[in-house]
Amino acid sequence: MQEEVAKHTKKLYQAVTKPGHTVFEKLKEIAIEIFIIVFAVTLSIWLHSWSDHRHEQKEVREFLKGLRDDLTKDTAMLKAKRATVARLDFGYRSLSALPGTPAADTISDKKISGYLDVDISVLRPAIGRYEGFKSSGKMETIEDDSLKQSMLKYYEQRMPDIIYGENFVNSIQLKLLDLEMDNKMPLREFIKADKVQSLLSISHQNFDNNIREYSELLHEVEKIIKLIDSTGVSHK
């Protein structure tokens, strides 16, 4: 393309300096050569932009294909974490309801200990691919605004929120564990202690919120996967 532009620039010079031609003839030749040069430069820029865009969209497709796999793994992990918190919530509610009821004297120590079992959650979402794509400044190459905004909401807003809730669940478990390790009373009496009952009571609403946040986060993941699929990206 540079050779073409150079060739027509030379012709333009020749048209200006060519002897024996009228002014009109020279202007006509100049106009033709200028048009050819402008067209060639414009075409060159367009082809370059088209090539760049095509390369960018290929990178986007590869990124989205990998991201879909990451989100599928996140889905399984989030469902498992939600089930863990739901199990803990059920156990703590059962223990909270024991004082003042006949069940408090009949429930086995084994069952009480089972309700107090610690299951520390550490959320490890697959964020490496997303962070790498974002840090390279390529997020704007995703042309679907709904998909882009959903991704940002999931990774930048909802994920930190769920980690905060998860930390609260873990802190309640560890506080109960500390009390249990220092306990000198029979297990049934331990459950009735004010500090234990206070922690169990605090857990109720917050655990419910955490379970709801997991469900909402799963909804976000499903939405992103559907949006990725709508772009035609193959995940096979």
C-alpha cells in the first residue's frame, strides 16, 4: 500500500510539472491522483482497523470460552458453600431451641457435638482469567454491554460481599469452638449458657442473609453464562 501511495504521489508531482498541459488538464490529473491517494490511505486504515478488530474479537471469544468454564466451576463451589451454611444454620437453630424444652435432656451428646462441628469456608473463585483480561485493559473489547456489566457486578461487587458474609459465618464458628474448648460443664448445660445462646441467636439472621447472598450470586453466574452462550461462543 505504501508503494501505491508513493507511485501516485509521484504522478501527482508529474502532473503539476508536466509541460504542455492546460491548467484545466493539470487540475483534472491532480484531482484524480489526490482521490486515488486518499482512497488508498483510507482503505489501508480500514483494513488495518478491521484486522485489529478481528484479532480483538478472537481474543474475546477465547476469553469468554475460558470464563464460562471458570463460572461453571464457581457454580458447583457456590452451591456447596450454600449447603454448608444451610446445614450450620439448621444445627444452630436446633441448639438455640433446646433450652427450656424436654429435648434438651434427651438429645444425645453426639448429636449436640455434630451440630457444633466446625466447617470453615474459604471461597476460592476462579478469578485469575478475569483479572488477567481486566489488567491487560481488554474489557472494553467486549462489545455486549449487558455481559460486560454483569461480569463487573459479579467479580467487583457481589463476590466481595459474599466473602464478607462468609467471614462472619467463620467467626461465629470459631467463637463457639473457643467456648467449647474452655467448657467445663456437661454439654447440655454448655448449650444453655448465655454466651453460647447469644452467639446462636446472632447467627440466625446473618446466616439467612448469607444463604440468600449465595443464591443471588448463583443467579448472577447463571445470567453471565446465558449471556456468553448468546454470543455464540462454543464451550465444548
